[in-house]
Amino acid sequence: MTRSARSSPPCLTSITNMELPGKRSHLSRGASSFSLWFDIEPRGQERVRFTRTGRAYTPAKTRQATQEIRDQWEAMGSPVVESEWFSVRIVAVIKLPKNQKYPVPPRPDADNIAKLVMDALQGCAFENDSRCWSLSVAKRYGHKAGVSVTFNK
């Protein structure tokens, strides 16, 4: 497929076999990359909180965002990274506020977005995030909020 024939940028498209129900896509010897689009508001992973008794817990918003990512991953056919080492490119698209004349760098921080996405997909799309040899995160404004995740060999 030529670049001009695509309807959206390569980082926002998904491979064909991810759209078929019951069929899993794999990043292994045959494939070099695949992309996922999560239709969620980009959020960062919050810090672990502690109760008065010293018990640690994950905030509810972080747990909810993690579950949303996993649910959408399953709806995409549960694609899996099977190569031993991989790289990840994350693009967080944040909706431009209507009342903002000159855009400022959007929140949340890019590293917190990466932590949330990688932790949500760990154990599902890949075994352990320690196998990620390169991680690139970008934030940009767009018309529709969401997160694009591209896995490469």
C-alpha cells in the first residue's frame, strides 16, 4: 500500500489482521512493527499513595486508565510482541482547549504517559518492559484525543 493510499498517518493506522475478531497479531520474525490506537484521554500515571497506617495503594484514576487501555487492547484482538527486544513510540494526542489562544505545553508529563501505557500493556502485549531497548514519547495537539503506540523490532 502506498503512502498516498492510506487514510491516516502510519503511526495512527493498525495492521489488517488486528481488526479480525479472534485473530491475534504478533511482532516476531515475519513482522517488523504494528501500531495501536487507544481512544482515551491521555493521562499520566499518578504516584503511589499511602494510608495513615502506611499501606501503599494505586490511585483510582490510574487503575481506571490502566483498565481502559487493557480493555481496548483486548478489543483490538490482543496483539502480542513476541520478539525478545523491541522499541516503542508513543504519541499522545491532546485536544486543544477552545479558550486557549496560544497553546502551552500540554499536561500530563510525557514520562508519566509512557509509564501508564507501558505498565498497562505489561503482561498483556509483552512480557516485561525491561525488554524495551528504545522508548520515544511525544505529545501534540489534535482534533481527537487519544494515544498511539507503535511497537518495532
